[in-house]
Amino acid sequence: MDTVYEAGILFLCSAVAEPEYLYLEGEGVFEFERTVSRLNEMQSESWAQRFNSSNQ
């Protein structure tokens, strides 16, 4: 996810729950918090605008 985020790639995925509910416990829960943050940002209007403006 870091590579996708840092490259500014438009990323499409689906899940049965919001990102913060996908991985609640386990060895990588702390690291997954970073993934949740990035997934949430990549769902934002400002992230989408980066792609809309580049296509005009």
C-alpha cells in the first residue's frame, strides 16, 4: 500500500467493512493502522481531484 500511495496511483478495491475494521488484532495491527490512514486518504475528495485535474 505504501508503494501505491507514494506513487499517487488511482487504486480501486472493495471490502465488506471500512478499513479500520478489517484487521483488528494480530501481529501486524500497529502497521495496519498506517494502511488504514492511507486508504482513508485515498478515498478523500482531494485525492480524487488529483486524477480529475490530470485528465483535463
